[in-house]
Amino acid sequence: MRRWDVIGLFVGIAISAFDLGVLALAGLDVASLASSAVGWMVLGGFVSGYGLLGWASGRLFMARQRSKADAEQIQAQLEALEESRAELAQSEKLAALGRLAAGIAHEVRNPLGVIRASASMVQESFDEGTDDHRACGMITDEIDRLDGLIGA
């Protein structure tokens, strides 16, 4: 990551040098400022003021970049959280559907077992080859088929 604060410092110092050059072209005797202690303080304050302004601008720019990156990361985390929440809701729906299906299968198997046992007992009371015996056999076969469907 670039150090925009340091770059800003050097840009501020360069701008102050440019401004001093413009002032010299405009007729200010900049060289006479350098001949006294007060003049050096004025020049130093001028240069350091621009440098400090550039440094602060660089720090603000870096802080803005960091906050922008943080905001993007938070947005990505929020999107991932929302996706996870949606997946969890879907999983909960599927689990509830599975429990419902298991309950229905249990409730259907109980009467089918009673019907199958009754049809087998009735089938034993008929002679083999009769229509009644075959009908009871078809009932038990269909119950077995339904039981296989429920178990699948």
C-alpha cells in the first residue's frame, strides 16, 4: 500500500517551493527573508504549513481507502450471511418436510398392516383357485406394492 501521507508531505513542500518561486517572480525579495531569523521562521512556517497540509490530506485519503475496503468487506460478509441464512431456512424446510413424510408413512403403514393381515386370514378361508382367494391375493400384493412405495 502506498504511503499517501509521505507523498502528500513532499507534494505540499513542492507546492510551497512553487509558490515561493511565483512570489519571487512577482517581485518579493525571498532571498532577503533568508537573511534573518524571523525570515527563516516565516519561510519554515510557510513550507511546513504546506507540508503538514499535504501530509494530513494523504492521511485522510489513506483513511478513506481503508474505510472503503472495510465497507466492501462488510458488504461481502453481509451477503455471505444472507446466503447462509437462506440455506439454513431451506434446510429447515426440507427437514420439516422429511419429518412430515415420515409421520405420514407411519400413519399409512399401520392400517395397511392391519388390512394385509386381515386379507391373508380371509384368503386362508377360501380354496385356492377361487375368485375370492385370488382377490385376497391381489389385495395383499397391492398392499405390498404400496408398502414398498412408502419405504422408498
